[in-house]
Amino acid sequence: MTLGGTGLVGTLAVPAVGAAVLALLPGRFDRAARITGTAFAAVTLVLAALLVLGATDSWVVYDASPVGAPGTAAPAIWPWHQVDLAWVPGLDLRFQLGVDGISYPLVVLTALLTLLCCAYTWWRVPAPGRGRSLVALLLVVEVGILGTFLALDLVLFFLFFEVVLLPMYAIIAVWGGEGRQHAARKFALYTLFGSVLLLVGVFTVVTAAGTADLTELTGGTGLSRGTQIGAFVLLAIAFAVKSPLWPLHSWLPDAHTAAPTVGSVILAGVLLKMGTYGLIRVAVGVAPEGARAAAGVLGVLAVAAIIVGSLVCLAQSELKRLIAYSSVGHMGFVLLGIATLTATGLQAALIGNIAHGVITGLLFFLAGAVKDRAHTGGLAELGGLRESSPRLAGLLGFAAVASLGLPGLAGFWGEAFAVVAAWQVGGPLWTTLAVLAALGGALTAAYLLRLLRRVTHGPASPRVLTLTPGLAGAEWAAWGPLVLLAVALGLAPTLVLGYAEVPVEALLEAIR
């Protein structure tokens, strides 16, 4: 196994071992267990970041000759690093992992947010306590999400995709707030519905093509047009549930509102990205004919999500619920970029994914801090936050303007260039969608400015007057990296786009 391959395996093995170690520790060592879990998460982040070593622009091996012609091979896309080991030889299934410029930023973001959430538990563990179990579950969720981004075998991808379900259900059901049991059940039922469709889609592709290898399947190799269209419909709906995309989004607000702070951060920051990543890597990559046939429908649904999500946010009166519904609109911009099937659109989707993870993760950290201090999330009861807690109000204002797409901050690039990509496709449909999406961007600014007016401005409410002005050191440690990333990605989007440029072009070349 190469050094890069060892790094891939280590990135998955370290959090898995960490979860097992925490499960074996006695309950009386709760604080030590939380520190140990954070150490495992820190090692995982280091290993994930080091995967960039050895990355090269000569990433793609592509032969445009007809498949099956003498002396030629099917189009193949190779990652920076790869592990390919026999797994179930009788079924020709392989333990195949790889990382490239499309998955690498998501891998690092997952490792970073998990580390910040584990570190946050040093300072605050939600009722009923048992921080050791909470951190162990966070590490198991990390294994599932990282495995989804790294898997290059469709069956392995499906298994990692499902690993996340039970631990996230437990995080919401045990450590969540009011209505947590209902929210956890709703999350599980919607996810199981998507899982069934994903399983059928994977079975359809693997049976028809005779392989589960994504490097061979990219471009629709071995699949007829009808099979691709059928597979794309199944896969797209499955990933739409996870993202979630309108109108399959209704589990999201309940889950976010009920989840503990660290659960909301992981849920919004990276778990939703499993769906949009799956759309790009699997649905579009494996079934491009289906993607082209459904592009217009996806574009319409994306713009509907942007408009509907923004209008619902304008009517919200609860802080976490408003931020949760904002994800519906932001994911709509990501889907719009994907639906264009252009380099600009896919790049916009990829940086939109990362920006949303950073900014919305920060927003949920801040919303949790406000709710923990004031014991309410009602906007009407939180007025005047800047009077009693100016630092918290300032950070909330920063995160809000980053989320609305202020130029110079991370949220700008994905949403702006998703609109540009739709405009560049041209024609009556896509031009109309671009205009409506731009209108949705204006509505995004409206509801976030309304949020700031209701929460940070005006006379301080009785609940807010009791708040202490300072912030804990653990809060600065958890929020600081996200603030810096929001600025860095806004000023230097090449931190994401530079890695993604070559593989996106290769993917588009393969699916033409």
C-alpha cells in the first residue's frame, strides 16, 4: 500500500478506533473520554489535511476512443491517492477508496467540524450528560461521512452512506431539546425512504454495468440511455432527501430545532453535503444521460427551493428554525449549479457546499449559545442582544452577512456563480431561472437582515438583560476557525476551486 493509501485508511480508521476506545472507557472517566475523543478527532484532521500531499494536476486518464475498440479502454478517472483491496471476492466487491479535488475540501471540512464539536463538549454537554457517549457517536458519524466522500465502490459508498443514520438518530433523540423524539423519528423515516431508493439505484447500476467501480462507471460506461434515466431518477431522489432539496425537506427544520448544538453543526455543516456530493459524483457521473434529460426539472426545483425557503424564513419566529430553513434555499443554489452541467455551475456547487458548511456551522454554534444563555429561541424575546452581549451579537451579525452572500466572504461565490452558470446556459428557461434565483438572493438578504433587526437591535428584552457579556474560551476556540475560514474563502476562493478545477473538467469530459 502506498503512503497516500495508508493516509486514506488512517483517515477512516482513527475516528473508528477512537469511538471504540470511548465505548470501552468506564462512565466515571467522562471528561477524560471527551478529551481522548477530541485527540482522535485532531489526529483525523491532520491525516485528512495531509491527503493533499502528492496531489497533481495530471489527475485524469481519459481515452475518448469508443469503448470496446481494439486496444482501448473505457474512460477512467483516477484520484490523487487510491486504495483498492479485495473485499468480497465472490461478489467482485472491493474496498476501494480515493480522494481528489472534488472530495478533498469536503473531507477536510468534515474532520474540522467534528474536531470543533468534540472540543466544544469540554465546555458544555447537553442534558442528560454522558459526554463520553456523545463524542463517541460524533466520531462514528464522522466515519460514515468521510467514508461516503472517499468511497470509489458504489456498494461501499452505500454502506458508508447508511452508517450515519443510527448515530445521528441517537444524538437527536437523546441529547436534543423539546420534540426530540418526533424529530428523530422523522429524520430516520425520511432517511430510510431515501436509502431504499439509493439501494435500488445502486443495484440497477451495478447489475447493468457488471461493476461497482466508480472510476469505470463515470461517464455511463456500460449503461443504456434508458437505464441511465431510470437510475438517475432513483439516485437523484435519494440524494435529494439527504441534502435536503425541496419538496423533500420537511424533516430538516424539526431535526435542526430539536438537535443539540453539536448535532445541528454536523447535520448542517457536512451531513447534508453527502446528498449534493452524491448528486455530482454518483448521479451525474454514472448516469449523465439521465442528468441531461432531467436538467430542466432539477433547475426548476432548485429555484423553487430558493424562493420557498426564503419566503418561509421571512415568516419564522424561532432562531434555529429560521437557520434550518435557510439551508433549503442555500442548497437550492447548489442544486442549480449542478443542474447546469457546466464547469462554472459545478464549481459554484462545490464552493457553495463548503461555504454553507462553514457559515451555517458557525450560525448554529451561535444560535445554540444564544439559546443556552437566554433559554429561548424566540426572536421576539431576544431583542437587544448587542446591549448585553456585544461580542455574541457581533459574531451573529458577521455570520448573517456572510450567509446572505456579501462579497468578500465565503457565501458570495457559490450563489453568484450558480446564477451566472444558469445565465450562461441561456434560453428562455435558464434565463428565467437565473433571474428568479437572483431574486431569491435578495430575499435571502431580507430575512437575514430581519433576523439581525429582531435579535441584535432595539431595546434589550428581559431575557437578554440577564446575559453575561463575555464568551468562554471554548467558544472562541470552536468559532474562531470558522470565522477565519469564512473570510479566507471569500478572499481566496481558489482554496477550494484550485483543487476542483481539473477534476471538474475531467468529469465533464467523461460525461459528454
